[in-house]
Amino acid sequence: MAEKQWGGDNGGVIHENVSVSNGQLHLTGHGDRYAGRVNGVDHDGARVARVTRTGGAIATRNCDASGRYEVRLRLPTQTGACWAIWPFHYEEGYEGDPLYDELGMAMNDG
């Protein structure tokens, strides 16, 4: 399960929004009207006060090659719900993180 926030105004993806029942994976999202107690995370995975705009995600530790993927899913019926399947490796670095420089994200002043 992934625990991370990226992209700005959201509470990230958190493990409380991921469950399995009857052999089916369930990923839950909480929008702007959510008033529960499940807090989101920041881009480092640390808990924050925000409880809205959170989702669920899973990620494999395997690095699989190209090929064919089959996914059976039921899309959200609510307007404004965001979903995605990313079949590629993704790294994101922030200023102050060694990965930031490693990925070449820093601007060159000279």
C-alpha cells in the first residue's frame, strides 16, 4: 500500500483507504464533504490534519517489463472522482531531499 501525497491540494493516498474482501481489492476515496477521522499525509508520508481529498493506492515492489496488463474495475459514479493506473516506475524528489538532485530536478543558477 502506498502512503504519499503529490501534486498539491490533496491529502494523498493512505492505507486506511485500502481493503480486501471476498478476494476483491477496494480503494476508497474521501472528497471535500468527508467529515471522518482518517487523516491524510504529506509528500513525505507524514500524517497531517487534513482529512479530505484522500484516496487509496497499491504499488508493487517488482519492476516488471513491458507487456500486457488486465484490470477489471468498477469506476466511481460520482462526478469529480479521480482514478488512475500507472504501469510504470515513478520517483518524485523535493528540494532538500537527495533524490531531488539525483533526478536533476534542481535549477542550475549558473
